[in-house]
Amino acid sequence: MTRLPAFWPACGHSLLRSDDAGYLTVTEEFLRSLLWRPELAPVAESCPAERALHARLLESPCGAVSANALDALHDADAAENYRVWLRWRDRLLAAPTLQACYLALFQGEGVDVPPVFVQQLTQILLRHVLAQDDTPSALQARAAEMLFRTQKIAILEDGGVMAADDEAVERHALSAGFGSLGELLKQGGIPLRSVDLDVLGADNAEAYWARSEQFDLVVSLNRGQPALDALCRVLERWVAHFLRVDVRIQTAREIVDADWVWHVGLDAQASGILNDLYTGVEVDADCLRRLLCLFRLEFANPADMLAEVAGRPVYLAMAMDAQNRLKLKPQNLLLNLPLARRA
């Protein structure tokens, strides 16, 4: 058996349990790891009540915490951070699996926890999905980053479309170590000829594993490049894991379909563009410029689809915003497909 390369070790995946169905369940060790986040870990200024609460939760992370215990903290911000953590902890404990918790976040009254928790949960679930069945490629792991980390997009003079981690760009774009493409990404797409940045491709893919937590490798999103194919494979596995249906996703040049019946935007920008195109609303040139890729999704078994659209393709799209940022929402693909049944 091929040994799975180590990647994203700090996300907390190793602290969780997998049940017989292949879903993840929360553990006390995982909850303890959340207590060491900088928002909760005691600092020199922490009052005795705050230190005592932190120590008690480390001892018993599932234990009850009264309103009086929180009110006793001298730092109001620290007390609010604990309220947020407790709300997140209770969500995790109430759900039978982390997968169920994830889906429930986006239904009902909406997300009520900070984005950082949602991003971490998405990363953990992707780490789990990629580890199923076979060993993921480095490009698949890098493509998966796009589902939980905002990307900064640069359009080069030669038509190249490059994606880099937005936080990494902010950290390093002006330093010598990040190079000219970093400057380009930082400035929002000003064409430059010089490119001095590590671009991940088939020829240097193994470099990813040692740098997986640096999030500093750039990929090309041009059609025909391996990163887009890797993204398609990740999305297929994402759907299969959560919904237990097999789909095939491939890039598409355009939508030429008189019987276009279903579409899903992979982000807010793409959702708006697809809705307008579908209903015949004219889309201005600037919005179309932001459209980075179209995809065609087909179900392996049409019986898994709603009867009225069975056998028809589902069109997907992703698009950057006005600041050249790509913020994918992988939950869209799980909640908006035309399923005959819900997993």
C-alpha cells in the first residue's frame, strides 16, 4: 500500500475518529486543540478566573460552563471568545458526525460561528476525503486548498491565469522572496513580464508535501492545465463522500445547450453570472471577464437525479470578484445538486 504523504498536519484531522461508515466524529483531544487557539489561550494579562476556566476546560472539554463563570472574566473580549467557542463546541457535539455538522451549518438560520472555524472544518473534511480509497496527487491537495482558502488571481500578459493564496500574497508579495508575480498578485493584476515564483505543476509536484502548510505555491487555472483537472477530481470525491453518488466533472469552454436545465455557482460571483445567463439577462463585459472557468457535471447514474432533469448535465462555474479574489463555497455543490434523494 502506498503511504499517504503527510500534509496539513496542523488542521486537527489526526485528533478525530473515523466511524464504520467513514465519517469523522469529534474527540476531547480535538476540542482541547481548539482551546489553544490564540483567542482562548491565556496570556500574561489573563485574570485568575480566566486561567481557571481554561484549565477546567482542558481537563474536561465537554463540561458545562455557566453564564456566571463567563461573567467572572475581567476581559469582556475573552468572555465573548469563550461564548463563541462553547457555541461551536456544542454544535460539534450535537451532530452525529463532522460531515453532518458541516451540512447543518449552511441550512436553517445560517452560519453562526466565525469563518475561521468553518474554514478549519472544511480543511479537515477535505483532508479526510483525499485520504479515502487512494493516495491524492500533490496537485489535488493544492487544488483542495482553493475550497477553504481565498485565492488571489492574476491575469498575465500572455493570457495566463494564476492563482495564489491570498494570505500568502499579503504576507510576502513585497518581499524579495515572493518575486514579481507576488507583486502582480498584490497589485490586483497589473501585467508584468517577469515571473519569479514557485508555480506548482506536474514536473515539480512532489515539492508540495514539504510545504503544504505554507500555502505558498501558485497554480495555473488555464484550461488544459493539470490544476483544473485536479480540482475536478477533488470536487468529484467531495460529492461522492457526502452524497454517495458518482459524478464526472470536466471543464467546458461555453454553455451551448438549448435544454439547459440546472446550474450551480461554486461561489457567489459565479452564481450571479450563471443566474443572469440562464434567465437571459445581459451580463456586462466586466462580469464576464471575472468568469474563470465553466464546468460540466454529469451523474454516472441518471436515477440519482430528479426525474424531470435526469440525464441532463449540470453546469458549474467559478468567478473572481472585483478585487481579483476567488472565494469558493464547496457547500454549494452539496446543497444545490438536483438529487432524487438526500444523503
